[in-house]
Amino acid sequence: MKRRSSLHGDALPQGAADTSGYTPGHTPGHTSAYAPTTFAPRLLAWWDVHGRKTLPWQQQRTPYRVWLSEVMLQQTQVSTATPYFLRFTAQFPEVQTLAAAPLDAVLHGWAGLGYYARARNLHAAAQAVVREGAGVFPETLDGLQALPGIGRSTAAAILSLAHDARHTILDGNVKRVLTRWAGLEGFPGLPAVERELWRLAEACTPQGRNADYTQAIMDLGATLCTRARPACALCPLQADCVAYLSQRQAELPTRRPAAKRARRVRRVVVLVAVSQDAVWLEARPAKGIWGGLWSFPEFADLTAAAELHGFASAQPALARVWPTVLHSFTHYDLELVPWVLPVSAPASASASAPRQAASVPPLTGAEPNGRWYPMRRTTAAKTRVGLPAPIERLIEAVADATAAGIFSSDEALGERT
Ligand code: SF4
């Protein structure tokens, strides 16, 4: 990690007092000189004119709504998160309603945003707030960070935005702005670089107007200092931005060092048992990928799937391998090979009473977490379970094929097993 030093001196501007508590140490750079004096005022003046002030979570800025928005905006852009936020807060307007909701309903409200651990943590944290705080969020960094899924920056954002208290955030947008402005090199995920960024962020945080400042630096990162092609001509930090002055915007922040190993690929066969207008789903374990969501039974290969007993009523001649579904997770790629098999037993596809389908023999007789699930979106019961987005798309495709009569004729579509 090193900071470029040639563009600015180390000394504070004449007459300026460094009241930030930031100690520049031995590394030369301009940040200690400018941060406490002009960084925040310039940013706030820009935000007063150009900042975003009508986002849904900026209205009624309660800790609950700020927290929801911060979690949704992790890895997600404002335009994507906004409809989710509106739906989620309509369904769960208070922390109490979220805490009291079944996890399935929460996961369903989250479906499509990905990173489902965030939704599970939301639910668990809401229950902790209700149980331990009678519905009132902690008002300290430590108290908030003790809740599931709340890290240092999210805790600071909640206190800053909901209470206008002086706290410093360091999310992805802020890291990008600060690394460019200060010319800070090194991958921000490295502990030493991150420590330096926290010091810098603290130094830049003003004593007053904290909520506005927090929103301003997030807005600058999201709207001007974007990952690709930042709009430097419009930026209030341009005059002393190291990246701009040295035309190194594309190089900063430093990218993650190349991974040493090729990405892992995990290939599984999923059994898509179709009965009339329903498919058989099973709840996944609470921990792990798609934890707590509903998906198809998984098998290591086709042989293992074919050996599944309880399919006396199935029509194996109509079974077929569906096109492989590809999905990327952070650490590996998933290849789902759907093996679609019509079963002749009529399904009582009642999502409200999934285990009362007495006329339908369970697939193996041993799945305590299975249910027949109606395939069509219009079915009200469908709103009750959380589905991973790729599984939801697969169900739609199977529903279309079923409606087209594919499973009731001898015409082969796709590869027959
Ligand atoms: S001048 Fe450009 S690179 Fe520097 S902070 Fe502003 S937008 Fe980002």
C-alpha cells in the first residue's frame, strides 16, 4: 500500500487547524491537510444542489428503514433496490411485523436480490431487536454490531442517517471516492489498506451535518465517482483529486489480486417432478447456499436421481433432461441439470396446506420438508415461499412446457433419458 505524494504537500494550508484527530504518520500525502478543512464543505455544498433527497428510505428516516435500505443496497444498485424496498416495507412496515413474519415470507420478499444470508440475518436481527429492545434499535455502534448481519459501516450509517450522530461510514462507494481522491494504492480488501481507509474516512467526517455528509459521500460515489467513466468534470473534489490529476481513475481503487486457482464448478442433478400444474419442492437446509429457500431435490447424477423410489406412478418414458441452468456464486459456478419427470398422481397443489395433499403419495415417503407447489404466478399461495431466482425461472419454463402439452404427448423435446 502506498499513497501517491507528488501532487500535494504534507502541511496543512496556512491558518488551517487539523481538528480531525487524524495523524498522517510517515506516509506522505495530502489527505491530512485537506480532509478537515475543505473536503466535507465542498461535498456538502455539492450535495445541497445535486444530492439525492427523495429516495424512499430518505423519508421517515427511522433506524428500521435506514437499516433495511443499507442491507438492500449492499451489492445492489438503487434502481434495483427501490421496488424491493417499497414492497418490503409495505409488507413489513415495522420491525415488529418483520420479526413476527415466517422466514419463508421474508425470503420470498427478498427473492431476486440474491445473497440470501442477508435476508436470514434481517429476520434474526429483527427478532433480536423485538426480544431484547422491545422493538427499539440500539443507539451505539457496539449494540448495533451485535445484531446479525450488521457490520461497522452499516451500524455507523444507521446512527448517522437516522439520528444525525457523528459516525463514519466506509462502504464500497466511499472506498472508491477516497482511494481515488487520496491516490491510495493497494486492494481495499487488504486489512492494511482498509485500516488506512478508515483513518482517512474518519478524518474527512465533519463535526456537523453528519447525516447529510454521509448521504453526500454515498451519492458522490454512486452518481459521479462511478466505477467506470467517473464524471470528474462535475466533481467538487476535482481540484485536488490525485486520481484525476494523474489521470489514474481507471487504476484506482486497485483491483483484487488475481485468484490463484480456477473457479470451482459444482454440478448437480435436480429432479423436477411435475404433476398437473404443480412441481415438487423441498426446503433447503437453513445454512448454506439458498439456505431456507425452496428448491428441487438434488442428486449427484442422473443414476442417483433415477434410483429414487416412490415413482411407481411416474411415466419414465416422458422424462427428459432439461437445458442446464447456470448460476454463479461468489466462490463457484453452479450447473443445475434439471431432470423433468411427469408423475401421473394428481397433485393437490395447495400451498396453504402443503402437507395435506393426502391423495398424492410423497415422492420418497421420507421428505418431511416437501410440498407440491403451484407453478403459475397468479396463484395466491405462491407468495408464501421463497424461491431462488434461477429456480423460479425454471418453474416458469416447465409451466410453459406443461401448458403446451409437452408432457402429455409422445413427441420428444430435448434429450430423452
Ligand atoms: S475527481 Fe473524478 S476520480 Fe476524483 S473523486 Fe471526483 S469523480 Fe472521483
